[in-house]
Amino acid sequence: FLSSKIQAQTTDTLGIASVEEKADAIASRMERELSLTKKQTKQVSQLATQRINSLRKKENAVVSIEAINEQTLKKLYTILSSEQYNKYKALRVEIQKQNNDNLKGVQNVTLSADDVELDL
């Protein structure tokens, strides 16, 4: 999942998209990367929409980004098969490594797996 620590990743082509467009793009990518069924893709899109809306509301709430990420991961675990979930976790680690490599030389920035999303 993406936290507020890495704003650069949020200014990609999804930067001007609506919440629904972002959620659909996330679900489509996960469908492609994890071979999701149509039902799983729809569930992931709904989950992504909830997460995006929660993160936007977070500014006015006491809920932390970490809590939102944890909640989303729990829900995602119930949607994916164990094989898909393990592949998802491996892809998150790979993306984390790529992001850390891209941020070398940038001071005071480190990423953890919780800072990364496959876009979810």
C-alpha cells in the first residue's frame, strides 16, 4: 500500500483520475499480475475504492494510514487465494526494492512493504 511518505508515486498517470478510475486501474493491474477472476477483480476494485476514500478522509480523522493498510490487507486476504496472496506479497517486496533503488541519494526517505502497493 502506498503511504503519504512517497508522493512521487501518486503523481503518475492516475494523478488526475477519479476514485473509480483509479480503483479500476488498480483492479485491472492486479487482475493481470495475479490472474484474478472477474468476481475477484470486482471485489478488489470495491476494496480499492474504499481504501482511496479512507485515505482521503484520513486528513480529518484519527485513523492512521497504517491502520487503513492493515484493514485493507485483511480484506484482500479474504478475496485472493493463498497462491495469489503469496504472489501479491512477493510483488510488493519487489516493488519496494525498485522504489528504494529509485530513491537512492534522496535523503531521509526509506520505504517499507507497507509503503508500497501493487497499486493496492
